[in-house]
Amino acid sequence: MIGSIFKKIVGSKNDREVKKLRPLVAKINEIEAGLNGLSDDDLRQKTADWKARLSQIEDKSQLAAALGEILPEAFAVVKNTCRRLTDRKTEVMVREHPLLWEMIPFDVQLVGGMALHNGKIAEMATGEGKTLVATLPVYLNALTGRGVHVVTVNDYLAARDGVWMGAVYKFLGLTVGCILHDQSPSIRREQYNCDITYGTNAEFGFDYLRDNGMATRKEEQVQRGHYYAIVDEVDSILIDEARTPL
């Protein structure tokens, strides 16, 4: 009874975590409003400048601090890019079907993006735009130049999201790759060398095993390292799929 009353007054742990992020949401929206006057090239230049600076930082704690410092502006850049794509009625050709871009991150999606960047699980209902949420921390961490993996449950989603969400990344000057089951080692190596790489847990996992079990020379390996990953459908991949060992 006492615990229930306390929870109503101060909120659950999840409520408190979200409340901590609210001031950053206001800051992101304030910065984003100021980006409207920039040209597309000016907006892209921010990506180039951040990549040049962050790629030189080797210490992990210093890199984490630097990412935290630019997070509000980086998230604002993604949101402003989404606004430009929406305002211009941009069509993205996804799996041979034109999709009109009409997504601009809401405040709840900004919170979800920050939670993912901080290594937490963000649970969202169907239709709340979790695919768009991932673009925020994916872009931020891709600025390090170390590569970001987005792990999906099947090849269709990997190919779809790589092109669909790739519209944002490419607009900002980042490269996007996708790992599919029938690709040759040379193609896989190219995809892994992109700033952002989409693929399934099985493809990423087997490539890792081949690199560390079958490859006898560095030149035969396809992956370039493991810096940051976002797992889509985390319950499916880390619980259901985990029953089937690679």
C-alpha cells in the first residue's frame, strides 16, 4: 500500500528516467527551429565537421562525452532533415514502391532516441514510429566514423529500412549499406564499410563467425569492427531467436 502511494507521487523508475530527458527535448526543439534558415549544404556540413572531429578521438570516455555534448544539435539536425523531406513532398522508392516522406519526430520519439543512445530498451506501441526513432541515435553514433549496425529480424525489413530511413542519412552525407543472404564477400565488405549497415542478426552473426573462424587472412574478413548497434524487435532477436544458436 505504501509502495503504491509512493509510486503515484514520484512515479515509476521509467517515469523518472523519461522526466530527466524532458529538458533535452525542449533544447532539441529550440535548436531545430533555428536550423530552418540554413541551406541544405550548410546542414550537411555539420555532419562532415562532426565526423572529422569525432573520428580523431580514441579514448572511449572522451568520445562518449563528446557525443553527449552534440546530441541535442545532432538530433535537431535529423528532425530538421525530416521536416525538409516532408515539406518538399519527397518520394522514396522503397522495394519498387514510391513512399511519400511525411514523418517528423514527435517529442516522445526524441525521448526514445535518447534512451536508445544511452543503451536502454525503448518500448513503443505499433504505429508510434519506432523505425523513425532509431534514425536519431543511429545518425549520432555514425558520426564517429566507426560504423553502426541496425539489426532487424529479416532480409525484407533490412532492405526496406535501409532505403527508407536511408533517405535521411544520405541527405546528410552519410553512406548506407545492407547485408543480404546472397551477397558475395566483396559486396559484404563494401556494405560493412558504410557509415550505417542494416542486416539481420543471423547475417551479422554468421559473418562474425566466418571472420573469426574460417578467415585465415585479414583480407578475407568482411566486418571492420563492432562499435555501436541498435536491435530492432529486441524481444524477438534476443529472446525468441536466441533459442537457435549460431
